[in-house]
Amino acid sequence: MSIRTHRAGFTSNGVPANISVVRSLQNSLARRTAMTAGKRRMLHELEETLLEIENSEPAQLLEEERLRKEIAELRARIDRVPFIDTFDLRYKNFEKRPEPSSQAVMFCLMDVSGSMDQATKDMAKRFYILLYLFLSRTYKNVDVVYIRHHTQAKEVDEQEFFYSQETGGTIVSSALKLMDEVVKERYDPAQWNIYAAQASDGDNWADDSPLCHEILAKHILPVVRYYSYIEITRRAHQTLWREYEHLQSTFDNFAIEHIREPEDIYPVFRSLFHKQATEA
């Protein structure tokens, strides 16, 4: 959400820079018309009477003098009505309103360690494409940030993200830490709708999984619109899944799903983002 200033009519109080000249003059005219309408009718009647007397015979000098004096006094009373009064002044009113942001950023996090073969990456890629299409229909601008990791995390381009291969173990927290850093540096949550999708085969250093839970709970989930985790494997779940299950029970904007085959991808995506599509 962003805060923007909008015009909100007029107010009787304000600073000189915000005076509405047109509205103030309209009020001035309305006030002067209301205050002098009766006097102007009386003045018109007296002037007509004076004209009749001046054209009549015999001359009525005393009556003419009385009428001229009364007309002069009436004109003076009309002239004493001020042209502008503080009561007339109107100022442009402004108010700040929250506006939904029209831009989003999509973080793609993926394990590229030796256990992630190309077939698994291809399934993850299909999921990321579906997410990008969903966000593109919802927001005008969509940035994509690719973060790959094994024991270390790195922000890369799309080609390297999907097709590079690394050997060695897996430390998922390295990717979460890097995402947190990128958000703080480039994507203010007040200006951006932040989404994240993480794909993994479930492998992680056992002692690292509690740290992943902590980073997500304290730093990432409080600022993202939605975070989805898909585990692409036919094996039994490991420590990372169990830690993420605890998060899912606590945070409404966090969800996990299991993918075994390519045909699981669309149903899983629909399950994960059905609520988000309804809210958008």
C-alpha cells in the first residue's frame, strides 16, 4: 500500500497557499446578494418615485430633497457591505488515502545442488511460469528476482537459474537471508507487493531447517503478501518440510504443497493461489 494525497472538496480553514479564489468569490457574491437584496429593491423603488416627482407638476422640491437624501443613505449602507469577508474564504482541502500498489516483485528461490536434477528443475520452472502469469494479470509491473542456492546463495539471471548445476550439499537459509537483504535494499513493502515461491527436493542440512523457520517467521513472512513452498520429490519428507508445516499453521500467507509428477503442478498451483486470486 502507498499513501497518496487527494483533493477532498473545500474547507473554511487553511493556509493562504491553498485559497480557492473562485470558490471564495462565489461565496462573496452570494453573501453580498443576500445581505443587500432588500435594500436594492427599496433603492429601485425610491429612484422610480423620485423620477416621477421630478417629471410632475407642480414641483415638489421638499419631497425631492427627502428622497435624494434617503437614496444617498441607502446607497451608503449598500456600499458598507464588505466585498470580501473571512466568512467567504474557502481553501482547497487535501487528504491522504492509502492506495493499493500496482507493482509486484516475485522472488524465485531454488535449490541447485547435486540432488536437483534437470527434470525436477523443469517442474519448478512450470510452477514459476504459472505464478508469473498470475501476477502479470493482477499487477501492472512485475519484477522477478532469481535466487539459486546450494551451500551458498546467489542472485542470478533466468538462464543460470534454471540450467546451472552445482555439486555439494544444501543450506536453504542462505537463500532466505539473501532474499531478506534484497527486499530491504530494493523492495520497500509499502511500495511493492512481495511474493515468493521456493522449490526444493526437500534436502537440507538438518541443523539449518530451524534457522529457515526463524528467518521466515521473523523477517520474511511479516512483509510478503504470499510465500509458497513446493517440494518436488517422491521420497518421505525431511526436516525442512516439518519446520515449514509449523509455519503454515501460524501464518495465513504461507503455504506448502507436495509435487510428485508434472501433472500435479497445475492443481497444486490452483490450490496454493486460489485465495490470492479471490482477494486480488
